[in-house]
Amino acid sequence: MKGSFFLGSKNQPVFEVREMDLNELKEDEVLVRNMACGVCGTDVHIYHGEAGSADVNPPVVLGHEFAGIVEKVGNGVKSLKVGDHVAMDPNMYCQECLPCRMGKKQNCENLKALGVTQDGGFAEYCRMPASQCFKVNEDIPFIEAAMAEPLACVIHGIDIADIHPGQSVLVIGGGTIGLLMVQMARLSGAGKVVLSEPEEGRRKVALEIGADAAIDPIHQDLQAELKQILQADGADVVIECVGKPFAVKQAIESAGFNGNVLLFSVPSPDATVDLPLFDVYKKELHISGSMINPDTHQRAVNLINSGRLQLSKLVTHTFPIEKLEEAIQCQMSPESIKVMVTPEHK
């Protein structure tokens, strides 16, 4: 049973494939044969030595967007059986700290996560509490089932964005999250959905999966194009999915009167932006953030099982676990959308 262990960003090699010692299962645990695991922006942050959703203490197997097949179940597990196809919610909350007790467990002070604080999906197998597993229909491809975690995060963001039927939505950034946001905005009843993205391939995919228009912000005037498309001075809802200060600035500039601005992506911990206070005042803007996926994983799995989303189109590259560093570097390339790691079981 092999896993690709993260040894720390300052070590060479950064990853090392090792045999894993998977001890006897506890009563509430299951052993899952991992079939697909997505490379996330959080993995990229960790690779560069930056913060994840929780503290990372190497050596550890990363990978928190994964799906697989139940291989063994603990004696106390009643909700799952061997052979079930499952998608994992990696986040585990203490239920005791103040945020947890206030119904804000996404801000848990003792957050643990598969693929962050303990071994996750960049391995042939993973053991975990059965409570972290959500059943997926057997006809769903594993590369789609592995999208449940990012989709669950997107659903939480969509809830915060509060899109009303008929409103206009601008999504800034056409990576995996941005293209999920495009689809979810459409399902939420948006009248028009516009994507701002410099890469032509991503703009093309956006138009195929439901965007009404796609703007190249490098070679086109974003504000002028948006005004022409919407016939308004700004979008009702702007969702920023880049994680860079310039994109936040664009989001605030692109919001219409009384607009909702959702800063969804994970920025560098030291990233800042000058806030145009008069614009916030004059336009009565609502600016929000979004943290992981509290209580939205089942909704994500329900949507995947329904077949109402186009997910396979977002997967552009696959790698074995032995080439994890190459997979992460590929995820950083603008030519990729979603990179998957698919363990080769011997």
C-alpha cells in the first residue's frame, strides 16, 4: 500500500513514495481504496510552504479531494458496506470550541482534515472515520466523484453570495472553482452569467457549460465589456476566484449598486488590497468571504448524483501518485483546469 508523503517544502525531494502502515481499523473507521484525488489550490499553497486550512506537519500524505471504494469496515460501522462508492469530506471539527458551539464550525479552532493534518488521498488507500464518507452512485466516474469536496465549498460560497433569480453574475477566474461557480450560478437562477478569464481554453469551456459570455481581461476592457453585456453599470453578484489583489480590485470595480462581492479563493496569508471606501459606501456593497464547506457535502454529492453538472470537462490532466510533484506543477499551469491523481493499484 503506497502513499506519496509530503516531506516539507524546503526538503529535497518534496515528496517520497513510501509503503504505508495501515493498522487495524477502529470500530467507527473504514478503509477506502482511493480511485481519484484532485490537486487543489490548497495543495499548491502547502507545496510552497504556505498555510493550508489547518497546520501541516510533515511527513503526511496530502490530497483532500478524493473518492474511492470501501474496502473494509470497522465493527461498529452500519452506514457503509464493502464495495460502496464514496466521496470524502476531509474536514473534521472538534465540536467543543466557541466557533463550533456557535454554529460556525468552518472556523473550528481545532480543525483536522484528511490530506492536511493526517494522511489523505494521494495514496492507494486511506483509513478514516465512516462519518467522513458519502455514498456516490456507482455509475458516476471517480474523477467526478472526487469533485465533491470543491463543489461543497462552492455551494457554501453560493449560499453566501445569495443569488436571486434573474440577477447578473460575474465570475472572475476560470479555474476549477470559477467554472463550478459558473454552473452553480446558472442553477441558482442567474439571468446572465459572465466569466472573466485570460486563458482562451478556459473561456471556451465556460461557454460550453453555461456562461452567457466570457471576457479576456488582458486584451479587453473588462468594465466596458461587462457594461455592454449586462446593459448595466455592474453585476448584481461578483464572485472572485483568483486569490490575487488585482482580482479583488476588479471584483469591487465590477459590482453594481447594492452588489454582493464574494471573495472566495484562498489568498496568500500576507496579501492585502487597498479598499476604495467611497465606492463601498456609494454603491452599498456587501463584501464577504467563504471558508471551506460546513454541512454542504451531502448537497454536493446529491448534485453529482443528479448529473446536472458538467464535471468531466473540467479534468484536463491525470497523473499517478509517483508523479505527484509533476501533477502539482501542472495544476499551477494556466493550461490546466483540474488535475487528478489516479493511483495505480497493483
